[in-house]
Amino acid sequence: MRSQFEYLAVMGGCVLITLPLEWLGRGVYRRGSELARSIAPVLLVLAAWDVVAIMRGHWNFHPEATTGVRIGVLPIEEIVFFVVIPVCAVLTYEAVRGQTRGWLRDG
């Protein structure tokens, strides 16, 4: 049986797993305004896409798989996904970039 909080738990796991990357890169969380500017376009485009798809009846979200908290027609879990996954991607990118910075100069 699935929990209505399973999706949010997975997103929390993604944040926890990538949290140590903050110290390997350039401090993504410490540059909050830059991070917000980098993920805002992704959030806006994907949220708009989802709203259109839901309004046209192309897809929806099963009520038993979500908490029931919505912003407009979007479940909060979907909005959290649109924030968490790009943040994890930026953390990963910055960590790899921070660890490989000298590779190009050494070659």
C-alpha cells in the first residue's frame, strides 16, 4: 500500500543525498538568490506545461498518491519536484565542477 507522503519522502531523500555536495562545490545553498534565478525558469515552464495538460485532460494526479494540498490545479508534490530536482542537478554540477577545476590546467 502506498502512502500519500511517499512522493514527498522521495524528494526529501534527494535533498538529503545531495546535501553533502554543498561542500564539494561553490556553495549552492549559500548563493540562494542565484539558485532561485537559475531554477525559476524551469519551475515556471514546467508548471505551466502541467497546468495546460491537466486543464486539457491529458493527465492528472491520483488523489490517493498525493497529500491533497494543491496550488491551483497542481499538487504540492509536483511543485516540490520542480524545485528539488533542479536544485539537486545544480548541486551535482557545481560539485563536479569544483572537484575537476584543475584537470583542464594539468592536461
